[in-house]
Amino acid sequence: MVKKLNLVVDKLPLKRIFPYLGLFLLLYLSFSTVGYCSVESTLSTMQTKLISTILPLVAILGLVFAALSFAMGSPNARSHLVLAIVGSVVGFGAPSIIAFIRGLVQ
């Protein structure tokens, strides 16, 4: 007599795995060359990648989300738009903000 085994694989919550997999893939692709550098160049590389790719991407995604929220008639659409615009200003203005702060420190 053979018993049928209940496999847990069929019940894996894929909706919970994909965000973590996406985050891991994003971090791996963003900082893949970091392991072979010194500390200073590693921090410089991370700052450059963060400022040049990740912040503008997040700003654009925030604007798209706010626009879709506004188009769907969400009651919080106005606050979404304000936060997305502030995030975009910070995201796209980050290189200028960092250069200004470095100028004040040095």
C-alpha cells in the first residue's frame, strides 16, 4: 500500500517570494562589482549607482503610481501626487544636493 505524500511545493506562496527575488536581483545587478574593491571605491560605486540609477527609477515609478491613482479617482490621489513630486525632486536633484553638501564641508 503506497501513501500519497502531500507536497508543500504546490502551496508555496509565490506572491511572497517574488518581491524578495526582485530585490535580490536588483541589489546583485547594482552592486555586483563591489566585492573586488577597496572600501572607499566600494562606497563611491554604491553612491554613484544609487544616485544615477536607483533614485531616478524610484522617482519615475512613484510618479506613475500617483498618476494611476489620480486617474482611478482615489481619495488620496492628491497626497500621492505631492509625495511623488517631492520624491522626484529629491531623486533627480540628489547629485546637486550631494555636491552642495560636499562644498559646504570642504
